[in-house]
Amino acid sequence: KYTKFSIFYYWINSVGKKTFIDKKLLEIPIPPGEENHTTTRSYSQETRPLESTSFTGTYYCEVKWSDIVKTGAGVFVLATDAGYIQTSYRWEILITFTAIFAALSITGTGLLLWKRK
């Protein structure tokens, strides 16, 4: 009875609407001698790029047997218009080093002038 099951992938948007993405109907044969054992199997689900910010929501995987339903904890995905932007610290590093060298130069010049007097 537990060898036939369905896997459903869906997401729930910010207003609570459930949208199904994909489903798989599976039948897994049990090898002789493995009856009444618990097993774990992994299944992959390919994703495609989100088309707009309206795809923000929590994505779930749900498995259904004839009398049991198990739902994963879900993964929240925030879709933005900008996408992923690699943060660059080039300007901050350049300004920091320039400020340090300027401070050292001013200090060195001040020390030279003070020692001369």
C-alpha cells in the first residue's frame, strides 16, 4: 500500500493562493527481504527562473499515499526586480586606503616640522 505515492510541488503566494508547479506519480517496488523497513529516497525538482516579483511566496513539497499526507516545512522565496547583485567594495577600499595614507602623510609632515623646531 505504501509503494504507490504521489509527490506534489506547489507554492502559496502572499494572499494564500496555492499554485501547483509539478506532480510525480511513483510506484517503487520493494526488494525481497526489505519489507517492513523504513527507507528514505531523494527526488530532485528542477526550477526555472521566476518570471516576476509575483512569484514571491513559500514553496512546498507534499507526498500523498492512499491514507497519509506529509508536507515539507516549505522554503520562502523573495523575488525582486533587481535580481542578485554582487556587492563590490572597490570604492570603499580605495577611499579607506586613501584616508589612511593621507592621515599618515599629515602626521609624518607634522612630526618632521615639530622636530625641526
